[in-house]
Amino acid sequence: MPTHFTGTRTEKRTLDTFIKLTRCTNSVLGELSTRQTTGDLTPSQFAVLETLYHIGSMTQGEVSSKVLKSTSNLTTVIDNLERDGYVRRERDEKDRRVIHVHLTEAGTRKIEAVLPNHVATLVEIFKVLSPAEQETLGELCKKLGKGKEAA
């Protein structure tokens, strides 16, 4: 449904595009949630485990930046992952203010258990787009996400 905003052509086009982008994102996330592709992990917990699995140990600030969550929100997420034995924290020996987050063996097993189904579901959802359309969408999202940096 297009916007009912009565602004300029540019404003209407921008709002219409934003609505489509938001609905698309919500639709895909809703489908992933319905299919429970992350098991009993929250989307934020899944993002942290997936990041540590693919990139390796990093500081809490680096994890926050990678998963696009505030450091205060991420503290709670990591608290819960640590409670469940999926990650462990370690203070930096040179700078005690810095906390490194490491994936445990249990965390590795957990992400390896849920990741294949998650990826397979995404592949199925994205089949409505051709490979070229997926590439184009990816580039456009990257450009929009980087904003002024990309200009």
C-alpha cells in the first residue's frame, strides 16, 4: 500500500519505498520467527553466536558493532548467553576495562545445530528473486545502510 502522505513527489516516493522496505523486512523476520529457525535463541543471541562463530573472539564493543545493537542491550544478551554456557567473557590483561567474548564448545554446538536450517529457510524465502536481483538488492541495501559514506 503506497503512502497517503501529501508531500512532494520526492517525499512520497521516499516514504513509499521506506514502507516497502519495512514491510519486506518484517515479513522475512516474521517468517523466520514462525519457522523458529534460531531454535530457542532470540534473534540477538543468534546474531552474537553467529558472529563469534564466523569471525572469532572479539571485544564486547566489537560484537555490538557487528550485530548493530547498543552495548547496553548487548550486555544483557551476553549475560544470558554466558549463563547458558554458550560464551565466556575474559578481561583484557593489559586493559581491564576491555572485555573479550569467546564462543564456548557448547556455543559452537548450538550455532552449528541451528545455522543450517536458518540458512536453508533464507534461501527458500529469497528464491522469489533471481540471483542477479539478490545481488542488486544486496548492493542497494548496503548503499542505503552506509548513507552518506556511500555517496
